[in-house]
Amino acid sequence: MVAYDYFLAGLELFHKGDSESIQESIIYFKKAIIEDNEFARAYADVAIAYYFLDAYQTEKQYSVEINNYADKALLLDSKLPQSLIAKALDYMHSAENELAVPYLEKALEYNPNSALVINILSDFYTNYVPNTEKYLEYALKGISLDIYRYENNKIAVVLSQVGLIEESKKYMEDYKNYAENDKSIYQQLSLATYYSYSGDTDKAIEHLKLFSQQDNNLFKY
């Protein structure tokens, strides 16, 4: 129970989404591991947290940590969705993208309503192995489960690119209504994209400034 309490504290910090909170979450996940050295979920979440710390950095710092913790999680529980996600992120981190696919698909098979898996899959088919059809498949799945409304922004852009303008506007409006009250760093960037796309340059700049103030490290591409 002590290990689980540490784990829950780490998870709460991780879900805040900013780099400082993610770094702090790792401390609690590691405390959970000290209390229970067979806690597969804690090992997996350490790897996942390290991945997101490195995700927007030019120079990757945590390759060894991601690999070690992901492998340990998978060794302890190969059917745990988070273990499979951690290993997929390990491959994505090292640019071995095709090797990540079976782990992500298996993770979704074990947990078909997982927001995290669907998020990673849609991002995977946007930024790692671009595939519009696959991206829409997973993004729309997330929306149908009401766990992924913040992806409406990307869906709207994709729909506009294929000429479905009215459908695009519907997703954009739904996204804006959802995201306006979310102050996390990633929503600031997405809102900037939304306002830029809709022609409101002043609002786009406003949200870009909020984004940059929260974490300047994310501009080190």
C-alpha cells in the first residue's frame, strides 16, 4: 500500500503535463519501486515520464533510462498496457518506429479504451510514420469514447486538407470549447494553432506567449 500511494502521487503529478511536474513524478514512481521492486506499472511510468521529458528536446538525455525501465516493466508484466507503451516509446525515442507498432497495437488490444494509447497512436501516425487514414482512425476512436476531445484540433486540419471544410469547422469549434479552460502547456500550443488556422492572429500570438512562458525548453528543436 505504501508503494501504491507513492505511485498515485506520481501519477497525479505526471498528469499535470509540465516538465517540472513530470520530473517530480519520477521521484515518486522510483519511491514506489523501492517499496516494491516488482511493481511493473511504476517501472513503466518512469520510462514513459522520461520519454515525455525528452520528447521536445534536440539533445536526448534519457535514452538509457527509458530503455532500462521499459525492459524491466516488460519483463515483470508483458501484458500490462503501460509496459507495452513504455517499450513502444523506447523504440520511438531511438527512431526505430516500425518496431513500436506491434507494442502499441497490443497495448490497445489489452486496453481498448486507453486515452494514452490512442493519443500515442494518433501522434505516431501524424509525426513518426505519417498516415492520414490511420491517424483519423485512432483520433476518431478517441473522440467516440469521449476521452480525446483535445484531438479535434488536428482532425479539423486533416479534414480541411482533404476538402471537408464544414466538417473541419465543426471539429474546430468543439475543440475550442473544450480547450479554452485548460491551462496546460500543450493546450496553449494547440489553441495557438486553432486561432492561427481560423485567422485570429492576435489570439494565436497570445497563446504562443503563454506556451513559451511555461516551458522555454520546448523551443529547443
